Amino acid sequence: MDRAVFTVHVSSCNYTSQYSAVAECAPFRAPLHYRKLIPRDAMKADEEVTNIRTTSHLRSQLTMSERLQKGQELLEEGRVEEAVAFFSNELTSVTDPHQASQLHLNLGIAYFLFLQDLQRAIPHFDESIRLFPDNTDSIYNRASANIQLGKFPEAVLDLDRWIQLSAPEEDAEAYQLRGFALLQTGDHANALINFDRALTLDPTNYMALNNRANIYNDVHHRHDAALADLDAAIAAEPAEFLAYKNRGCVRALTNDRDGAMDDFRRCVQIEPESEGEIRELMEDLETQGESKKKRNR
């Protein structure tokens, strides 16, 4: 799945405030293993189903987990509208709340990740959670959708719940995502705690490194610490545009003009469409350099 990038933009060209935060749109959880998503008690009852009456050939004599897999195959083949119709049709005959929760989860996934229709995805995640409050996959995906909608407090609540339910199977990306949502609410202290936790679990999580560097640079003014995190982010993900852009901004802020220019040029190599944006930063840096030379004469 393509990564969705969230950035903090301001109109100023001040290098501190040009800093960008990055977060990844959460993957849909265990999409290829629907059997794992069905609660054990629901699975036991489901395996006893053998001769399901249906007008669809895909449902004939299939267990719920097998039918969910068929729906997933439709999504993978790009037949998204058929998958939506398939899951919706399944809902008309399902009485078990856990199974209905899984169907709503899959409908939410179809709208969220395949059709990019967040307004239609979230009600399905809502209903999935109402039917089965501990459905961690729906909780996680609803948090991700709310982040894309800018509903950061709601996302934090869901990620709190997901982490509570998933322990001790802790997920670095969940902490990274919660840290990002907290960062957007202005709760820098707790955002930093979450980025630290994410990096304890996965020291190479380049998004957590980039976002923690954001706090080090903008809030704590610890430019050396920010640069260290950005160096590590680039080592972990050498083609990460925002890490180079951010490092260029911090280098400019610390009077490392040559290093900043190198990073900005690398940004354009990675994302040629960013040339206009990066060119402005480079021109600002040139102007600042000329002004400094005049003051020193």
C-alpha cells in the first residue's frame, strides 16, 4: 500500500517551522489471514455450517472464513465494487455478532484503503466495534482513518484501546502512530514518550525517528539530537524524502549550508515534483548566506 504522508506546513520559510512530521497510514491489519480475525468461539460455530443457501455461487457450502477469503480475493483482483456487494450481501444472512463485526471490518477496509472514501469507511468500523468491542483490527483502522481526517483526539483514544488490548504483543507502529496523533494535538511530552517506546521496540522505525527529531528540533531546540535521529532515519530508509528535507532544514538552522544544500538536492532527486518547493528553500538559504556575508564585511 502506498504510504500516506502527513506534514506540518506553515507559510513561513523559517527553517524551524518548515520542519515536517511524517506518519504512515496504518496497514489494514492481517488482511490476508481472515481466519485469524474471527474470534475462536465464532469459528467453532462457523465450522459447523455446511450447506448454506444462497443465490451466490461464492457462498455455497463455504464457511464464513472461506467466504471472507473470497471477498479478499475480489479486493486483491481490483474488483472492489464486487467485494463491497459481496460483503454487504453476507450481512443480510449473518446473525452472529462476531461474524457481522468481521464483515463490517472488511467493508470499512474496502472503503478506506481501496476506494479512499473515509466518510463511508468509518461507520463500518463503528458498527464493527459496536458488535464486537474488542475487535482490534477495526479499532486500529478507525484510528488510522481518523488521523487522515484530522480527528486526532479520537485517534488517540482508539490507539489507547488498541495498545491496551494488544499487550503484550506490542507494536512499534501503534506507538509511532499514537505519538503522531498526540503531536498534532500539541501534547509534545506524551508524543515524545510514544516515539521513545516505538524506537525501543524498533530502533529502525524511520517515521518515529523523524517525528521525534521534530520535537527535539522545534520544542527542545536540541539540534544535535534532531540531526542524530534524522541520520538514523535516512540510514533506515535511504529514499525518505521528508527525512532529507528535515535534515536540510536543521543543517541550515545550524549554519551547515553545504550540508543543507546537499540534502535539498537529494530531495529533488527522490521526488522531482518537489523541485519548486525545495527550490524556494535553497533560494532562501542563498539569500541568508548573502545577508550574512554583507553583515560581516
